[in-house]
Amino acid sequence: MTEILAVSVALATLAGGITVVTKLVRFLKKMGDAVDDWQGEPARHGVPARPGVMERLATIEEQLHPNHGSTLRDVVNRVENGVRRVEDGLAAHLDAHREGF
């Protein structure tokens, strides 16, 4: 009877250990994926390179500074100026219309 108990305890311990190792391997895989995302990955056969977080942030920062042309900041400035001209034109039109009454 004690042999059956010993074998049962050993099997339960083994199963628990396998479960812990499996979960640990999955966790480490996810951590490895996070590190790869942070650092980026070089190109390999059939797969393009992926820039890391810091390289992506640098690209975004470049787009937020005007260069008198093609950055996102320049586009936003042009849209803002266009909207302002439309608002000013509409306000002038409404003022002229009110004066006519």
C-alpha cells in the first residue's frame, strides 16, 4: 500500500513539474517575443526586417517636425490653414449678409 502511495506521489510531483516547466517555457517564449518586438528583427529569407521600438519612435518624431514639405506636421499645418481660411471667409460672408438686413 505504501508503494502505491509513493508511486502516486511521484507521478503527481512529476505531473506538477511538467506543468510548471510548460508554463515557464510559454512565458519565456512570450518574453522573447516582447524583446524581439522591442529590439526589432533583421531581414531573413522571405521575411522583411522589422524595426525596433526606438527606431519606430525616431521615425514618428521626424514626422512631427515640419520640414516645409512632406511631414505629417506639414500636412496638419496645411489643413489647419485651409480650415482657418474657410472659417474666415464664412465669417466675412455672414457679416456682410447681416449688414444687408
